[in-house]
Amino acid sequence: MKKCFCFLSLIFLLVTSCTEDVKFNNPAFQSLKDNVFWRAQIYEAQIAPDDKVTIKGTMGSEQVLLNLASSEERTYFLGLDNVTRASYYYEIGSDVFLFSTGPNIGEGQITITEYNIEDKTISGTFKFKAVNSNAAANEKKNVSFTEGVFYKVPVTPSTTLEN
């Protein structure tokens, strides 16, 4: 009986110690920045009257802006023009460091997987490599965001977020 009780106790401990608390990020804006997990604390999206979309994620003094030509559910490629672009900037004291994509600058893609007009949310994925075009010799030249996700980010009609 004692062996049976010990065996059952051991099984119980093994089963309960293997559980993991699940935390849902709904909504969310997150990515790997240079292979380190990055999650925005504040996120929002805006759609201008001409249907251009700006999705913004902010964590402290860091900000990612995703600008798209429209809200159509599809993949947008970066590094081709100044309309569809991604940018990242951060501040240290009074210094501001800006990394961006543009015509023949940087690369990547942004995919809108869902634009829910009723719930006013937008979801999708992104990855990009942005360039610091004003980098001094001792400054970082580029930044990479991979495995990026924006999920059910609230959308408001406006033009004030565009950078």
C-alpha cells in the first residue's frame, strides 16, 4: 500500500509539474529584433481617407512603424518605394536613431492577413531589414525584425500616425 501511494504521488507530481500557464496576447504587436524578443507595450493602427495604413508599435523609447499603400489583405514588399515602408527608431537621451526601408534601401515584407471592418482591427505578419542611412562609423548600420506579428491591433480612421 505504501509503494502504491508513493507511486501515485510521483505520477501526480510529474503530471502537475509539466503544466504551463498560457498567456494570450490579444491584441499584440511583437517580433524578434536582431534575434531578441521585442513586444510593443502600446500599439495602434490608423487608416487614412485614401486607404493608406499605418501600424505602430511602441516599447519605451523604441518605435516600429509599418506603412502600407492600402488595407487590402495581401503581401506588400519593402524596399521598392516610399509608400510601403517600415521604420524603427529609438532615443537615447537627446539622440534619435532612425532605421528605415525605401527605394533600394532595406528589404522585407508586410502581410495583412485580416482587416476586420466590423471590429475595427487589423492582423498580419512582418519581417524587414532597415538601414540607418545616417550612421556614423561607430553606430549600428542596420536592424532586422523577423517573425513579426500584429494581431487584432485596434484601427481608427485618421492620418496622424504617419511618419
